[in-house]
Amino acid sequence: MNRTAFATLAAASLLAAAPAFAIETVDQQAAAPDVAGRAGATAVEDVIVTANRSAQPIERVGASVTVLTQAAIEARQTPAVVELLAQTPGVSFTRNGGPGTSTTLRIRGAEGHHTVVLIDGVKLNDPSSTQGGFNFGNLLVGDTARIEVLRGAQSTLWGSQAIGGVVNIVTVEPTEALQGSLNAEAGARGTTYFRGGIGGANERLSWRLAASRYDTDGYSSFAAGKEDDGYSNTGLSGRLNVKVTDAVSLDLRSVWSSGHHDFDAWNGDSRDYGKTQELVAYAGLNFDLLNGRFRNRIGYAHTDTDRRNFNPDNTVQTLTFDAEGQNRRWEYQGAFAVTEALNATFGIEHEKSEMKTRSPGDWNPNPAFGRGEAELNSAYAQIQWTVLDGLTLTGGLRYDDHAQYGDNLLGQVAAAWALNDGDTIVRASWGQGFRAPGLYELYSEYGNADLQPEEVDSWEIGVEQRLFDRAVVSATYFQRESDNEIDYANCLPGDSHPICGQPFGGYYQNIQKAEAKGVELIGRVDVTERLNLSANYTWAQAKNAAGANDGKLLRRRPEHMANFAADYEWALGLKTGLSVRYVGESFDDLANTVKVDAYTLVDIRASYPIDDHLEVYGRIENAFDEEYQTVMGYGTAGRGVFGGVRVRF
């Protein structure tokens, strides 16, 4: 099906609900779901926000989504968000060394820059990074209360970069007049991690402040290196919600982090280090009309990422990389409950992105910045209609007007059918993706002004079954086709690009047509009230579909991944757990000649509540000291023992 026809199908899905406006009696008590970005939108575990940009019961969501609650996050004890996400279906990551180094997350074999990352609904992707993706290396758990992972093309609601999926991180929101938390842990490789927060809420005011500090001596980023590469990170966050009236409220939120990481040269130990500062700020006005049936949000979001690398051994210029990316977004979003069965979500956005980047050094101490900017105006609309008891249909359209690449129309349709009193849920979705080339791809020293946008079509179908009120199993098949994928490629003889006169020259090109397909299997069972087991397995075959590497697997995409976890609560209150993660072999190059071996990691954990306010915990990471790599030539952590305390008041 071509893209125009599919967008037309999505439009038809929207229009199919139109008769309901005329023939159904509007229930004056129906309330619109909370729109994404509003405080209080994720208070219930089985309510999903990210999939439809508004709070919806999970049985009405047609896309594949995984939720990590605060309890699940604390149970796993993992400080790095990317390692938490890797325990969910379809997710893999690669890291160029230890904590803080460049870390790429991939969902269902999509490119790393095809995933949109949000904190409280604010997009984090850095316009100055290679291909505009988000570096998970600096993202720690901090004050996180919930993470939603949405898999599959979601550009209709979340914009051009959401081709592979969406990761939405929600920070803690207070629920009592005064409450606070403090976590402290220490362990292997000189690692310490402290984080705490305090806040409160009443009928009119809700606030929270949080801070964190992470330090580690680390290990060598170069796999065969002898010296350790350390990492430190300081984080601050705050949020304030003021309820002006029963129908009007003001949201203010901000997250800031500053990281310092050591890293090695590609061929051995070095004293290189990098500094990264990231700022996320949001201000929003929420107002409800028609007795809560029409909920609205007007917001401004600002993100700023500043990255610099240094080599102290250089004699002329120690600065080796200098980049800054900014994103400013104005947006309006509304959610209207037409009836109890029919909801509409819609919005408009104006986004301006800017970046500057350069790579100085002894050979060129003060080069000019490569600079670029882009403006994007967007409008989207989605209808969610419960046609009959248990059957929910969703259809949406997005219109983008890109300053350089013109107009584009995208569509998405989905269905969720809850049968047998909700014990069986069948889900299906079909969506389009469109991504304009990023600013780094266009305007950096490796840029190419002739790049064309990437286009994606994807679909999935799955079934979830509850068994005996104790178990849940699900199976999902997915498929994705991508055209004009952008990747870095070396120069060919006779190439006129300016960089091709330099050694090891290369630049960004539309070189890939890619295909991905796979299966996700998920299971969870409460064996007893004390013993819980969960597991997931993903087969994801992502490969080139054109050119010299036609039929070859995309690099750093394992075909097979699996996770298993067992948790047991003893009668005396002690909780123990085991996690096993298997990652199959992959290839480090497009020609599939350099193999990265499969590996299995085992983690063991325990926690014990001293009383209602104090808990002690500990874990052993990589318990069997597995030697492995995620990227050929880069080091990974061996066995590590960690322990800590949690205080709640």
C-alpha cells in the first residue's frame, strides 16, 4: 500500500466516527482523558499516556507498550535507565565503553535516532548529536516514577523522529502534604550514587525538588586498555503545579544534569574526557471547559544540550569537539470527550531547532562552527472510538510543514479488542513515519545538503491472554519497511564532497533501504503469592534491502534477545530476585564480516525492609563475570557488588 493511500485510510478512520457526533446522545458526565504533559496523568498503573498522548486504559491501546512502574524500577535496583529498558521486549543497546560514554538504544532493530525520548512529555533528542539522536549515556534513574516504552512507528502523534518508538520518562509527583525520599548506595569500581527528593501537595499546590550525584572510577573504555575511565554526574529537577481554579492550573518543570566522562582513543588508552550539560524546561497552562469534557494544554518546552571533548595531551588546542543543540517548542493540545465512547485528541506545534558543532585540534586549533537551524509547523488529530463493548478503534493524521522539506501527511490506524471479559485482548496497528534529515547530517563537517527525508511504513498484530487470574502471555508480530535511510558512508573514488580530500573521508548519505520483521513473546506468572516469574523473547531480523549489502543484517542488531526474572518474597519480609539477559550475536559492520559474540548476563538482588520508612538492598551485577562486548573493541563491566539504603518519609 503506498503512503498516500495509507494516509487516506487513516483519514477514513477519522471520518468513520463522524456519525457519532450527530446520532449519539452526549453524556454530560463524560470526562476527557488527561492530555500528555499534564500533572497527574499517570497515576494508575494500567493507564497508558504515551500511546495516545492522553491517559487511556491499557485495554483500549492498539500499540505495543511496556510500563515500568516505580516499584519495578526500585526492585531492579539498576541506576542506568538504558539497562532497565534493555530488560523490556524488543530493546537493545550499544555503548562505547563505560557509563557516560556514547550509548545508543534501538527498538525492534530501528536506528537509534528513530526513537523519541521524553521527560514528562518534553522531547530530549539533541539536534547537534550525530543524526539528532539521544545519548542514553548520561540518563540515570534519578527521580523517575514511571517509564513507558512504546514500540513501532508513532510519528503521527509524536513527530518525525518517532519511527522506531517512544520512551517517556515520568518524574515523581507528590501525593501527600509533605513527603520525601533518600537513596544512597556504593559498590564496585569506587561507585557511589546518592539521590533524594522532597515535596508536598494540597488542594491547590503540588511541588517537588530532587537532586542526585553519581561517581565511579569505571573501567577501560578500550577493551584491551589498562587504565580506568571514570564518570560523574550531577542532576537536579523540580516541578510545580498551581491550581488557580478548579478548571485552570499552571505547570512548571525542569530537569538539569551535568556529566563528566573519561574515554579512550579508538586504538588504545588515552586521557581524553568529555563534559555534557543537558537542560529540559517546560511551562504549561491547563484549562478545562464543558465540565471537564474538553481539556486543554498550552505549553512551551525548551531543551539545551552542550557537549565538549578534550585531549589534555594536545600541545596547541586541548578542545577536540564542541557542540550545542537547542530545541524550542510551542504547542497546544486538546482532548474532547464527545461521548463516553468517543474521544478526540488534537493539537498544533511549532518547533525550532538549532545546532552548532566543530572539531578543533592541534591540526586546526580554531575552525569555524558548522551551524544549522530548522523550523517545523505541525498539526495532528486522532479519534478513539469504542465501537462496541471491548472494541476500540483509533485513527489519526499528522500534517508537517518543514521549512526545507515542505509538506508531508502521515496516517495511523489501530484497533484493540478485549474479549472474554478482558481476559483476551487482540491488538493491531499500522503507522507511517517521516523523518527529515537532522541538522548534524546536513550542516556538520560530515554533512550533506542533498539528503532526502527517510520514510517508514510499519505494522503489527498481537494477542494477549490472561490465564487463571495468575498469568499473562502475549505474542506480537511486527514488520517495518524503510526508504532513504541515512547513514555515514566512506567516500568513493571521484567523490566531490569537500571531506573526501581528507584521510578516512566520509559523510552522511541516503544509502539504505531497510526491512525489519520479528516476533515478541512475553509471559508473566504469579506462581504463588510470594513467587513471581516473568520472561520475554524477541526475534528481530533487521537487514539491508538494497545496494551492495542487500540481505545483510544491519550492524549491531542482535537477532535474538531474551530476558528472565524471578522474584520471591520470604515470610520474614526479605525479597530476593534473579535476572538473566541473553543477547545473541550481531555484526559490527554492514558487510557482516566482523562478528560480536553472544553473551548472557546474570544479576542477583535482595532487599529487606527494616520498617515502613527504611529499606536496605544489595545486588551482584554480572554475577558470573561474563566477558562480552556490545561494540567491537570497547570494554564492558565485569562482576560488581553494590549495596544501599532507601529512606521514605
